[in-house]
Amino acid sequence: MLQIKNLHASIDGKEILKGINLEIKPGEVHAIMGPNGSGKSTLASVIAGHDAFEQTQGEILFEGEDIQELAPEERAHRGVFLSFQYPVEIPGVSVTNFIKTAINELRKSKGQEDMPANEMLALIKQKAELLEIDRKFLSRSLNEGFSGGEKKRNEIFQMAMLNPKLAILDETDSGLDIDALRVVANGVNRLRSQENAVIVITHYQRLLDYIIPDFVHVLHDGKIVKSGEKELAHQLEEKGYDWVK
Amino acid sequence: MELKERLLASYLAFEDRTEMDDHVRNIRSQAIKNFESNGFPSKKDEEWKYTSLNPLLKVPYTVFSKKENSVEFKDVKKYFLHEIDSYKLVFIDGVYSSFLSETTHQGMDICLLSSALSKPKYKMVMDRFYNQATDKNESLTSLNTAFATEGAYINIPKGKVVNKPIQIIHFSTGQESALMLFPRNLIVVGENAHVQIIERHQSLYENPVLTNAVTEIFANKRAIVDYYKIQNDLPSASLIDHTYISQKQDSNCAVHTFSFGGKMTRNNLNFYQEGEHVQSTLKGITLVGDKQHVDHHTLVAHNQPNCESFQEYKGIYADQSTGVFNGKVIVKKEAQKTNAYQQNNNLLTGDKATINTKPQLEIFADDVKCSHGCTIGQLDKKALFYLRARGIPEKEAKALLMYAFANDVLSAVKIQEIKTRITKIIANKIGVKLGFDI
């Protein structure tokens, strides 16, 4: 599904990613761990197409297609989803209107008509229940005044609505208390299938107790310095990142 | 001959052929004298520092349309809020169109200024209110006062709640190669009365038009006035709009100004609080592009204690468009416990767009709460990426952010059809279809 080959990326001329190689197959969950500043969030942003980063070398293939020249929305239409570490507040646009717009743009890109209103409502209701989201919450302005937990839950709600092929969860566990963490992880697990894949980016092993990864990669200074199976996360938790440097 | 000289010459002819009573004649001759000595304001005047009238003064405007022109309703229907029932006062090239209008004298007067100025039964009201709220030193207001003969006259008696909105629409047909218009509206709202008014100036053909309009509104005790100005004219049209609002105790007046088009638009919006516990609301959305220019000059005179004013103006300037916001708040010594709020936020979406924004607070009382703020920025790049990462294309994402930006003002509109209309105008301006209604 996703092949990253010798990926180098920089921002304002400063190189952050220094040769990343990664292959993700459908049905897999990969965890990317690493200390602050190792390039985890940059990797997420570059895959999603953030134009502040320049891809200087290497390639990103999504379902065999080089996506370097694709705009963020085109990547989204192909099935890439990024759950933001810091979701942006957009006053004046409700959660419902936002997700309706996103769904219908996705359909438009596939040459489909807008989703009928009753179908949309039913889908919203179903996914909101999955994430234990209150109905009143959906009419609030997007992320405005949301708690950290509400923001992250809302990200996973959007993921559930959009049903992406590849979901990248960037520090989805940060700012979550244990109950919210359970709800969010449960939501992600319910959405897993043999057709889609998940990249979990996290600093701590905590989230990986709930979303069990098939592979764990350790990022340090823009490179993957160690890869292994889920036990690697526990070893990191015990020994710290200095151990793999 | 320069425009000023031509106007002064026209006035002599106008005075000769117009019958009027002494009171009105006196007001007009005072006004033309003031215009004669002050002329058109230039950029040397502090109030006109960022707005130049010079390009307009070179246009050979005609003051009076030579013939009566008519338009078909089907051709102008789109400029009306035709989805809802309303009273209508429609003027074509400055002349009343009975065909397009719907007036009333039943329990209230929703009719013409020309008849109010000429019929004896209105004389008492005219003596008391006509030209009483205006700034007598303001040269362009004086110019209007000197020439104005027609416009809306609305008098809502005590306790009357007008059951449907009133639309005031001034059309110009472009029959004259260049036309100058002087619409004049007088609105008197009695104690506990309630009225909603929508005002629009619209040219139908791309010949230059300069409209120099004056509206006076008197809100008596506990009156509620909800006023909407829709400015979405052709690029050949310019508008100088003066609105003077005098508010008595416990009255509540709100003016919403939507400036979406026209070559040059200048809004002078003046509120005078003449009683305690008055509420004044001034809101605006400006969305322009090309080389359009929009200037909002507001004044709130807090003359009495325990009053509030609330100003919120949002501007989006594309291409090489330019904007001005100058918000003056005067709090007199006796106006203790004043609560005055002012906010002006601007987005510059064009590299060559400009906005000059200036809060101007003159506070002479010591126990007041006055706040103001202004921002100038671009669309938030993080927000843009967030929306695009969800599959919303760049253009639609920008439109969505502009909506979000303007929404605080739009959500305060009390007539749903206006909200829908404004939403459509904004969508057209930005060139997108949004998947939902606001």
C-alpha cells in the first residue's frame, strides 16, 4: 500500500528526514516511535502533502503511484488520512457541516453525487456512537473550545466517516486521559480491516497497549534506526531511547 | 467646469423651479452655502486621508435625469428580497416608481419623502425631524441636503410593530451617460415601535453613477430598528452613504452593512445616544476585489450614561482592492458606565490589497469600559492544510475559511432570506458552491 524509499525532506533548507525506508501492506499496523525532534510529525506531514516541507530525495508510492506532486486534497481522495497532533480550530463551521463538506468532496472526486441527507445523518449517528460522541457536540464549531480529548476523538470520528485506506495517527494519545484513550483506541480498532493500514506515531508505548502494532520502528535524527515487532515498544519503554541511538 | 461649479450652477436652476416651504428652503440654502465654502473633501482632510474623490470629480455627472425611465419587474426581480412579503419603496434614477413599490398609510406612513416635504399634514413632523440628526458641517451631507427631493419617508407610530420588512431600492438605469443621485431617507420610529429595513442602491447598466445618499433615523424610547444595507453594485457605480441615527432611552438600533461591490463605497455611519440604556450595534462584512475601494467611517457618540455600543467589522480584500476602517467612539463626561466594544478584522487575500484601520477613542468619563481591537492577516496556512488534508480542495477550503471568518457578523442577521442571499453573494464572489447553508 505504502512504500517509502530513501525519503529526504527539509523545511526552510533544514533537512529533517534523512533517508527513510518503510513499507506498509494492507491490514498492517505500524508504530513509529522516537524522541522529540526525531522527525515523526514531519514524516506524517510529508506523507499527507504539507507544502511547507520539501521532498528533496527519494519517493513515496501510494498503491504504486508516486504522490510527490499531488496536493493534500488529492492524497486524501486516494485514501490518505492524517489525524492531526494539533487539530485546528475553525470557528463558524460546525463539525457536521465540515464532515459533510469533506465527504461530498471525496465523492465528487470519484464522480459521485452528494450523499443523500438521510444517509449522511444515519452515518454520522452511527460513527458518533462508535466514538461515544454526544449529538450536541456535532453542532459546535469545529475544534473551537474543545478539550484535548474532544479534539482527538473528533479526529477519529472524521477518520471513521471518511474510511481511509491509510490512517496516520500523529500523537493521537497526547492529551488523552485513560478513558478517552480507550474510546479512541477502540474506535481505531473497530475500523481496522484487511484492506486498510494504520501508522501510529507516538512518543510513549501507552497507546500501543490498546492498538497492537504489527511492527514498531524507531526514528532517530531523521532515520529509522531500529525496527521490530511489538515487543520493541516495551523494550523502549524500559530502556529509553538512548538504548537504540 | 468642475463638478463643484456645475453643482452650484445647477442649484440655482433647481431652486427656481422647485416649490418648497420656507422651512425647507431655508435648510437647503444653508446647506448649499456650506457645500460652497467647503467643497468636496480632499485627502488633506483627516476624515478622507485614505479615500480620494478626485477620480470621481472628473466624471461629467448630470444632476437630474432628463427623462423618466422605467424598468420591468422581471429585469430587476433579483435585486429584491422577493421570497418574502415586504413593503417596497422603489426609485428609478431618483424618481419614484409606483409600479414597483408597495406603500402604506394604514396605521403608519411608509411612503415618499417628496410628499412628506410638500404636504401640510406632514409639516409638523418635518419641522421636528428633517435634517435634525445630520452633521451640518459635513460638506457632502450638505450637498445632499441641498439637492435631495426624494427618498423614503417612514413614520412608525408608538407601539406599532411593522409586520413585514421594508425594502428601499434606488435603481439607476444608465440612460444618462453619467448620473449623480441624492437619495434622502427619513425614518421616525415611535416609542416601543419595531421595524426592519433593507436598503440597496443598484445600477442596471455600466454608465458611471455617483450616489450621495443621506438617511436619518430617529428611534424613540424602547424602539427597535434593524437596518440592513446591501451594497453589491456594478464596478461603474460609486456610493457615498451617510446614515445618522439618533436614539432615545432604551432604544435598540442595529445597522448591518454588506459591502460587496462598486467602484468606490464610503459609509459614514453615525450613532448619537441621546438617552440612557441605549444599545447601538454596527456590523459589517466587506468582500471586494479588483481595484474596488470600501471605506467605513463609524461614529458612536456616547452622550448619556449606561449605554452600550457594539461594533464588529470583517473585511476580506482580494486583488488590488483597498479598504479603510475608521471607528470613532466619543464618550462624554456624563456618559458614565458606558460599555463600548469595537473590533475590526481583515484578511488580505491579494498581494497588492491594502487596508487602513484606525480605532479612535475619545473618552472623557472615568467609569467606562471601552475595548477595541483590529487584526490584519492572511488565511491561516495551518487551517488551510487541515481542510485540504480532509479532501477539501484549495479553493473550497479558502472559501470555507472566509465564511468562517465572516460568520460572526452573518449569524447576527435576523432575516433568514438576507442571510441566504448574502451567503449566495459571497459564494459567487469567491466562485465556489458550498455543500451547506449557513
